[in-house]
Amino acid sequence: MAISMDELRAKFHKAVRDGNILAAEELAKQLNSQPSHEDAFICNITEKTWGPINMWHYMAPVVIYGKKSSDGYSITRITPHTDHIDLGEGKTLPVFIPARETAEDICRIFNNDIGEHSYSGFFVIENGETPTEQEVESARGKLEEFYKRLVNVADQEWDRGLKVNISDLHRSAGRYFKLNKPWLPDLRLKKECPVCAESIPASAASCKGCGAILDQELAAKYGLVKPKIQSQSAGSLLQAELESESVFAGKQEVARGKQHR
């Protein structure tokens, strides 16, 4: 019965841990005889960049970049490489490491880095370098489930008066769902109400504290006040009245002229 690469690799690592050098060398030969030179790709559905992290002493630090706000995800390429196991007495044993194994290690480390049953929003793409819609939706479901737990924890800590236990991670979860929570600071630009000095969003049409209308046009747009009807000034009314009387007098002169003919 053929042994899988995963089982072979597990046996190799056990032999290294047990100090069984001969077995480790034989297993390393088997591993190196079937290398996979394909790259692996990690998909990140969040805007947070993770890393750098030193996965292996011979690799450059790994960074999983966050997506742009206009994109659905970001892609990070992981390449295969060769590890060198230290056997002691200056001896090393080269072992080929497939890119997918490294990518899965990275995802496991980052996804579990922020607590029990945590999920940071990235995964190894199953085939190729573009994730399927199902893969993205599955990752989004896991992320939202984790974020919901964080929001519940933050609510409990706030109710208990332990706001010091509410971290940026909890606040990130709250902002993801666009929640209005007492433990979630409002990051919008602020201005001061000129009437009551209440701190309110810069784009507010009215003050939530005293009800003063601060932007007539915006308030009218949302039905908070009636639209202003432009009225003529007293000078304009007088001018219109004089013009009307002048026209009337002119008509009278014309009528008298016709009578004298």
C-alpha cells in the first residue's frame, strides 16, 4: 500500500525528533525524490496586513498583504524551498519543502494567532492562483462568525465595567458590522454645535443635543424643516408696485387720446 506524502513527512519529522538519523536520511531521500515545484497562493479577504514572520531561518520574512478597499481579496505567492535539518556535529540533512506545506503552516499560524477558535480571514487556494466564489464565501462566513463572538465578548466586558479588556480586535469586529456600540469610538470627523457646544459629526444637518438646525439645505432634503420659500424684499415689492402704477397710467393716457379723436 502506497504511503502518502503527508504520512511520509510525518514519519520523517518523528525520526528527526527521536534522533533516528538513519531513518531520517532514508525518509528524506523518499521526500526529495517526489518534489512538487508548483507555487502555492494564499488568499486574504481582509484589509489587514500580517507579518513579517520568519517561517524558516533560510527564508525571507513572509508578509501576507491585506486587500485594497476596492478589491474582494489579495493574493500572496509562496514558493517551494529546501530545508536543512541540523543533525549535530556540523551535519545537516537537506529536505525539500513544497510550497503548499509552507502556505498551510503560515495560515495555521496567523489564523490561530489571535485566540482560541480565531480566524484572520485567509486560506490556501485549492487550485491555481484565483479562489473560487465558494472559497471566498466560506472564508467570509468563518470570519463573520469569529467577529460575532468578539462583539458578544466586548458587550459582556462593557456591561461588567471592564472596558480595559476591549481590544482593537473587538473594535475591528464592531466596525466590520458598522455597529453603534458604546465601546466603539466614532471615527468620523467632528464639529462643535455653535448653540450647545455638543460634539457632533461634521456632516450633521442638526444637533442631536439641542436640535438646532446647522445645515438648512441638508435638513430640508431629509424633511427636518420645510424648504425655504424665497420672498421678495420690501424694496422689490415697492418697485413692482410703482411699475404697475406706471403701466396703468400709460394705458389711461392712451384711452383718453382715443376719445379726443
